[in-house]
Amino acid sequence: MDLRNKIKQLATQYKSEVIEIRRHLHQYPELSFEEVETANFIKSKLDDKGIIYTSGWAGHGIVATITGPHAGPRRAFRADMDALPIQEEGDKVYKSQNHGKMHACGHDVHSASLLGALFIINELKDDLHGSIDFIFQPGEEKHPGGASIMLKEEALGKKLPDFILAQHVFPSLAAGKVGIKSGQFMASADEIYITVQGKGGHAATPHLAVDTILITAHIITALQQIISRNVDPTSPSVLTIGKINSTGGATNIIPSEVKLEGTFRALDEEWRLKAHQLIRTTCENIAIAMGGTCEVNILVGYPSLINDEKVTNEIKAKMTEYLGADNVVDLPVRLTAEDFAYFSQQAPSCFYRLGTGNVNKGITSQVHTPTFDIDEDALEIGIGLAAYLIY
């Protein structure tokens, strides 16, 4: 039996166990850098199989390693472990048991799939060439990102693997398919924190106050013009204010302070830095012109994610071998962000998407929503394909 069919057979064999693992992780989600029990559960599975690993990276990260008897390249596959602060909705049997926490971005799927791929490769290790590192990473959802910390701590050693892979759930793609893109794939992501200060007062006497709400409205509108009038329209970029809070405001009160929070995303690093300065000067100057002041803090976040052309082309060819050309989809650039980008900036890498949706089963909710779920049939592909790509 050839390697592909061996792996497919083992993927079918391990499917039910991996579904159980995924459901356990889904029931007991933990937030970024708090993944104590998640890490303990994963380590218990590694111990059961006698897999060698190190742990404690970036708090709770784990790196398991399988080394074959034959000379060959060193490669790695990464999965994230953390959940989101979302209250899950629905009545499925594996619904989150931790109030206000949910695996709404599929990290339970990623970790379960990587364990399944590891189980398969462990059974085939006698014919393995080189070595494979399996990275279980904490804190993908929270700045500065567990990937950046694991790299600083040299969790993979001073010399990185020859290439690093990662897969991520994609509910817009049907289970049974995968998506991939060579080159620049995902955006950088920076957090914006703005504090507008003025003079509070009675809503009926605005001439005696400095209206922070009005200043804020002008700032939000002007921030949108930064992108529409300063960057090449063919260079994707987005600036979104997602949160506004006032201190002491009411229907008849002009507040003395308003706080805004948002995100800025781009694909061009030169424009990214220029935009930071434009954001600061725009906010500060509007506030001053209207009698107030403004403080801007930009938390520089994840860089853009770049899929190495050579590695990605090789991975796409293997995907086609494993799934057939009809099930391998070319994806466009996305302005979502991923801290796997830190790996992609330092080693040849490929980040691809695993189809997990199923319209017929009503599984259509997007990630980061309280109703997100997956078609669990995708797990058989998730574990088998990952094993085939990295073997």
C-alpha cells in the first residue's frame, strides 16, 4: 500500500478518537495564555503514545518531536490552543462548559487535528526521513501573540525548521475542500486606542463645554478618509473603530472624556508605518481645532503573513495528490490576521485553510460568532492531509 492510502486508512481509523478530543477541548475552552488544562490534556495524549516533548513555552506551549531513522529535512506543523471570550449559543452536547469562553475560532479543531496527524506519523515513523516538530501554541488571539514569544524563547532551537505549516478552519469552504494561496496572504494587524478629552457640561449649554462626542464623530469620519485618500486603491487596507465609551455621559450630559478602540490592517509595510503617523496627527489636530485634546496609542501587532512560494507550490501539489484537484481551491488575499505570520517572517512557511462548512447540515456560522461550529467529517481530512503534507 502506498503512503497516501496508508495515511487515509489511518485517518479513518483515528477519526472517532480525534472527534472525541476535539469535543473535549471544545467543552473546556481557556483564554489566551491561560491554557493550563488544555496543555495538560494534550500532554496526557502525548504521554499515552510515548511521544517526546518539551513544554512551558510562552506559558503553556508544547513542542512534540518525532524523529525518523533516516536522514532528511526538519519540518514543523503548528496548531494554536486558546479560545475567545464569547458566550456560546446552542444546545449541542459538547457546548462550552466554561461560562463566557468559547472555541469560536476553531483552535480546538487545530489542536485535535495536529494530535491526530501526530498519531498517524508516530505509526509510520519507522520509514520517516528527518524529523517533525509539532507545535501546540498558546495565545494566538492576544497581543503580542504566542508565536512571537515562542520564537524569542527559542522553543524550536536557535535554528528553525526547514519549513513550517499550519492549517486553519474555514467555514466558508465546504468540508472536503481546502484553500491555499502563495505569497502575501493575510494582513498586518495593529490595535488603536484613542482618548478624546474636552470639558464636560450640560447638554443644553454646549457653548460652555468642549463637546467630546462631536470631536469623536469628526475623528471617526476623518479616519476613514485616511485610507480612501492616502493609499493606492489597489493596496488593500482597512481601519475600523469597534468600541466607543464615554466617561460620565448621558442624554443631558456632555462627557469630559471619550475612549475609542479599533484596528488597522494593511498588506504594505511602508504604508502601514505612514498610516500610523497619519492616524496620530489627524486625531490630535481635529481635537485641538475643536478645543479639546487627544491621545493616540497604537499597539503594533502581528505582521502580514507571507506563504513561501516554493513551499506553497509543493504543498498545493501534495494537496492535489491527496484530495484531487477539484477539492483544492485558490484563495484571495484576506485582511484578517494571524500570529503564525511571525513564523512566516523567519522561516519558509505555508498557512492553508481547512473547509469546515456544510450548508445542508446548517453549519454556516463564521468564526468569532457564538454559533460557530464545524462539520466534524472535516476532521478526517484535517488529520490525514496534515500527516501527508508533513511526512
